[in-house]
Amino acid sequence: MNNIKYSNRLIIFLCNRLCRKTAYPFREEHVDLYWRKASFSFRHFHTTSQTQRLDLDDKPKVKRPRAQTTIDEEEIKRFSALAQLWWDEEGEFNALHTMNELRVPLIVNALIEQKQKTGAESHRFKAHSQLEGFKILDVGSGGGILSEPLARLGAFVIGVDASEENIKIAQAHVIRNEELACNIKYICATVEDLIESEERSFDCVIASEVVEHVLDTSMFIKACCKLVKPGGSMFLTTLNRTNLSYLLGVVAAERLLRIVEPGTHDWNKFISPQDLQYLLDQNGFSTRLVHGMMFNPITKRWSWTENTSINYAMHAVCTDKALQEDGQT
């Protein structure tokens, strides 16, 4: 117990020294934030040896060459082992459940605004069916934590995850509600698998807590962008690549206190908002919002913050430039 107390003091001291050299404010609860952050496994985007196409005919797809996908086999094994825990709201995925309090309203408000700009009347939107008529892709859908609330609001949601175990858990959970099940389809596949049949067909593509687990961020973002229709939206949440995120998310959580097994997070896969925005711009997307997110380990709730040094959310819209890029490829 004394070792843990002294380790915490050391971490707080290091963080205070670090933050004096940066513009990021630091509070002691940031330490607890990342103990909690690192102790649960985020939804991910990977593959299994056999995947299914969107127009499922129950025939297994041949495994695609590694160079053509963004999957990480080690990540698949790690997170598939946690599949049974997806719907334990007080367990490993608690922070993902409470994150819905931020990301669901963000998505809903942006999509409604998008619809209204196309000429839809505001009075046509009802509280229980705000997303009726929207086709949404939830990339790395895991057990369906985000897919289900979006479907409850009327959207038709396709959840894609490369872990077969995750897909089975998601299907088993949604089947309990026959009406809700009609609005959701879960597919075991990679995002690259969908491009041939679903290019430019989604009103919205979401990759929440996924980017930090893929092998090739540039390839992953490009594939996601190709699935968004003109004027459609892309929503991303991930971790920034800063000294603070490395100190708390990797060094302290994995190596000092061994709260999580070493290797759970790879800081080299974290990406700054500027770099992520650049990738979106390269694919013809215009960034509309970048906002920091903070998790309170005491209340177990998320809140918006201007500080993007650890977690952040981003919203971007597909422009005509994306269609021009399509014509050139």
C-alpha cells in the first residue's frame, strides 16, 4: 500500500513538472482518470480469419492480405477475451457506457442540423425518432453500446466489428428487443470490406475509441471516408499523442503500478487532433468540431472540456472535394 501511495506522489510530482513546460492544466484526479482509462478495453476495429460481406450470404470471405487491412491481430485476441463484459455497465466498459452521455447528443444534434440544411422541417423531428431516415455505420461496434441508443432514436445502424465474439454478444443483446433489432444489423468484417458494396452510402460513419488500435491510421481513415455520402458526417473519439497521455496512459498505468498488463496501449498509435484533421482534409472532409473530453473517476461521468491533451472528439463533413478525389482514383 505504501508503494502505491509513494508511486502516486511521484506521478503527481512528475505531472506537475511536465505541465509547467506545457499549456495543459493538471489536477490530481488526472492520475485516477488514467488508471480508470487504462483498465478498461476500448472498442476496436480488427479482423478474424473469416469475415462476412455486407450482403451476407453466409459464405465466409477469404482472409485478406495483411497489407490491405488496418487490423492488428494482437488487439483482436486481447479484446475478444473481454466480449462477455460489454453489457456490464459497472464493469470493464463502464466508461464507454457513460461516454454515451456526450457522444450520442453530439451525433444527434449534428445530424439533425445536417438534415435541416437539406430542407427538412424542424417540426418533423420527434424525441423518440430524431434519427429516422438516417443510415449510420458504427465502426468497431463491439457489443453494441453505441449502436443501440442510436437505433432507439430511429436510425438504421450497421455495426461492424472484426471480432466474431463481439458480434455474437451484440446480436444476442439486441435480439431481446424485436422492434429495436429491426433497426440494427451487426456484421463481422473490416471497414475495407464494405467499400465495394457500400461506398458513399452512409449518412454518418462513427469510429469511437477505435483509431488508437489500428495498424495504419491513414489507411483506416481513408476507408471510413469512402463510406460517407456527400454532405454526410464522420465522428471520431480517440486519444491525443502528448507527453501527458504517455506518462499517465502508458508509463504509470502499465509499468509503474501494473494496473493493466503492459502493452494494452501503444502510445505510438495515439494521434493528435491536428494530424487527424489533416488526414480528414486529405480525403475531402471539412472539420467542424474538435473538443476535449474528460472522465471523472469519482462520478464515473464524462464532461466536455477545451483541453484536448488526453481525450477528444471530432466531427467532420464530406465535401465535394471527396467526390473529386473519387473521380481521380
